[in-house]
Amino acid sequence: MPKQKHYFSCINCGAEYHDMEFMYLCPACAAENTSDMPPKGVLKTLYDFSAIKNQYGSKLKDEISPLFMPLLPIEKAESFGPLFMQNTPLMKSEGEDFELYLKDDSRMPTFSFKDRASFLVSAWAKEQGIDTIVAASTGNAGSSLAGVCASHGQKAIICVPATAPKAKLTQILMYGAQIVPVDGTYDDAFDLSVAMTEKFGIFNRNTAYNPFTIEGKKTVAFELFKQMNFSAPNRIFVSSGDGVILSGVYKGFEDLLILGLISKMPHIISVQAEGSNNIIRNLFEDAYNFIPSKTIADSISVDLPRNFYMALDFLTRYKGEGISVSDEEILAAGKELTSKNGVFAEPAATAAYAGFLKQKSSGAIQKGEKVVVLLTGSGLKDINAVQSMIEIPKPVNAEDFLKTFEI
Ligand SMILES: [Zn+2]
């Protein structure tokens, strides 16, 4: 029997690492990494799928959930702690000739999808007796880790670009985490947090660098599988920055595909901001080209996508697609999403809805398709970004107002 139920496989060189409790990057590939390219050596976490299939047989589909231990590098469900939640709402939107579902992860405990990764990283740390975790973040991953650590009595250290939205910085501090604002970009914050891990050995939650972030994020696929009556949707729109949520969604469905629980990978569309599209601009290209990012959607504003190679691998193997949307389209989509459905999501999340609107108007979505738009963060986390879309009326005199008011 292997000592560990999980093992790691390098996305670049394919090397497998068995009987390792934990690793960051594949050492062989990481040795060649340079600061001007996305990191090579990100690891995929794998399991003995045929043993799982044999063990559960026809009962397997009923067992699938974000707490299905055989597909997680965790020993006990209790390790997820008091803040853990699963099965965020999947709401059917009205008025389309296909089925549109909004998966609302803004209702996670710290109001973003990032909780899925934080739950797993924090639970694993708890099982190992690790009490301090560091992370770099544009804001959501940091506030998520801070919240989850607070619930576990762990210390969180969060490196953020000093320009991160105030609501996210406030959240991090209120959760009692130590914040390190970096005079620079997310990429600079990322490098600082890795240096803290290398120098002081602090456990690191950085997205993709820590392979369990992808394992945590894959749980959304398990929930969708259950919520859609043990099937996969036809089409999923995912906002992408680093490519980790995208890879997580793919990884979850890939696990289900390998286990024979679904017969086909959903068509997944990676939606990026026009000013930060470093994954999809390089899709199907031989030579890669990265541009400095500039977008109002701060959570997906990334110069060097940290899970670039895995995202590209998934999109290529499963014939996924990339769509760029402008900041104007993101804001307009956010307004429509919110006023039509009562769901207030941040611009980084409404980018996915903007991608959906683009495909809808081009006629790409077929009648009867089941379509999911993944909403990854609350609008209350970044209200400044949407100020240009609204005008708060001036105060009124009540008497005058009532005289002239008409329904
Ligand atoms: Zn490698």
C-alpha cells in the first residue's frame, strides 16, 4: 500500500511523485523558472481512480461531494472546520430558450469562490499541525484565507498589492490576519510570499504554486454534477486570471470523466478581460507573449498567469475556448446580471456573464443547452469599480417628492 492516497504529476515534464505528503512545484521544472515567464512545474494531484471505482461501484455517484475524501488529500471531513460550506446556490435564470444557471459563489463565507481553495489548504495544514499560512492575493484569496484561518485558530499572513480594493483589505484585517501591502503588482506580492516560504518555511497557499488550491477549486464541479441531477452542463463560462479556477473546474470534471460518471467534458469558456488576457491570447500559439495587465476587474488582473501551462493544457485537450471582454462590457454585464437576477457580483465575476452575453448574441448557444455562469465574488467587495454605472440621486424634501412622485 502506498503511504499517501494521492500523488503528484508535473504539468510540464510529466514526472510523477508518489508517497509525498506535499510538494510545491516539480523541482526539475522549477529550477528553470525565470521571473519573466509563468512558472513551470505546477503539479496536478491524482488518485488511484480504478481502486475508487472498484470500492464504490454503482454507489459512487451518490458519494460525490466536496467532502468525498477519496478524491481529496485530506483524511477527515471534520478537518474542514466550522466555516466550511458546500452547495452554493445554482439558480435558474428566466427568459431564455436554453437553460441558464447562475452558480453563486459570492455566498461563500468570505463572499468569494476562493474559499474552496482556502478550506482545503487550511484543513490540510490543520491535519499536519501547521499553524501559520502565507498567501499572495489581489484581495479575494487573501480575505478568504484570513477568514478560514480565523475559524481554525491559524495565523494568516497576506501579501497584497497596496492598490487592492479597500473592502478586501478591511476584511483581511478584521479577520485578524497580518497584512503586508506591497508597493507593486500582484506578481510582486506573489514573489514576496514565495520568498517568505523559502526563507522561513511558512506554509504557502499561493494559487497553483500550492497544488491543493486546484483540488479545492475542483469541488465546484462535484457540486454542479449533483445539482444538475448527476450530469454535467453543456457549457460553462469561467472568468480567468491566473487560470486556477479554470483548471479547478476542468480538474473536477476530469476526475468524474475518469471515474466514468460523466461521458463528456463540458464545453468550457475561459473569459478574460481584454486588458488582461494572457492565457487566451496565447491559446493555440507556438510562441508565448505576455502583456502587462490593465483592467477594472482586479481579481483577474494578472501579468503572468500562475497556472498558465495547466490552463492551456486543459483548454487544448478538451477543445475549450477563450473570449476577451472589454471593461465596458464587464460593467454593462454586471448591471444586467444584478438588475435582472438580484445577484450582485464583482467585475471579475461579471466578466463571465459578459462572455455569456457575447456568445448568446453570436448565436453560439444552442436551444435546450444547459449553460452555467460561474459567479466568483460579491459586488460588495469592489464597489468603486462599478461607480461609473450608477448615479446616487440627490436628497429630496419628502413633501415636495410626494407631490410630484408618479408610479
Ligand atoms: Zn516537471
